[in-house]
Amino acid sequence: MVQAYPKEFADQYDIFHFSIADDGDPDARRKRDSMAREMRKAGWTVECKKVGFADLLRCNVYTLDATRKKDNGTG
């Protein structure tokens, strides 16, 4: 999935997207959740979702979308 953001938003925020399917990795959800916890500790705002049967793959895809205000060099 492609995310589109307004230029003003993208200029002010770091944007990160990650997805992993459980068809080849039974620990996919655990890995995504672990990454989300670490990113939250680092100041990211994180949203996690599960997409069932994505693209007819007959598996679950776990996604992570995160944003964080850019450091403009003043901190």
C-alpha cells in the first residue's frame, strides 16, 4: 500500500511504513509489535493494523505506520 502525505506534513514529519506477512514467518506479529514498542520509546507515533488475506495471499499481513516530528537541528 502506498501512503500519500501533503508536502507540508512530509516536510515536518519523518514517516515510516513497515509490513510483514505471516505466511513465511510465524512470528510476524510479534516482530511488528516489538518494533512498534521500540519506536514508541524513541518518540514515534505508531499505528498497527492486521490485514487478513491481503492481495489474495491467504495470509495475514501486519503493518506498522509511524510518524515523528523532524528534528530541525535546534535540539
